[in-house]
Amino acid sequence: MEKLNFRFPATQMLESNAHVGVVGSGDLEILMEPSDQGYADVTVRTGTTGFNQIWEKVLERFFSHHAISANIKINDFGATPGVVSLRLSQALEVGRNAGHIKK
């Protein structure tokens, strides 16, 4: 198991917690919590070692478009960069729209 930590500057607030995905073959789970720290802290736990640079590039691309202030935990089970990008976008949508759900 490898644990990677990243930090990205942020200018936008996340509205609420988000949880998407599952830890399963070829997939991953993302947990996002709002933070007022002015940066995003990302922790990746993965069983696939040696992909630090790829994780960094995928996350840099995401945060260059979405500078959200959040604590993010990613639990990976061999997801491809495309799946990582998809799940990050899904978690962001959930975190931004959770307060807009009509009851």
C-alpha cells in the first residue's frame, strides 16, 4: 500500500461533503470535505506503486480547472487516469449541488 500526499492552492469553497465511487477492481472511492484553509489537501492510498508522477499530473489538471478548498481522500484499487478524472468531477458536482437538492 502506497500513500501519496499533495497540496494545491484554492480560491473556491466546496459547499458540502461528497462521497463517490467504491473501492473495487479498476475503480476508486473519493471523499471530499469542505475546508477554509485556502488549499486542497489530497491523500491517495493505492495498492499500485510507482505511479506518483501520473497521480500528480492528473490532480494538477483537475485543480487547474477547479481550485476548490477541500480535504480529499482517494482510496484507489487500480483506477485508470480517466476514471480518476471522472470520479473527481463527480465528487465536485455532488459537493457543489448537495445543498440544492429539493426535499
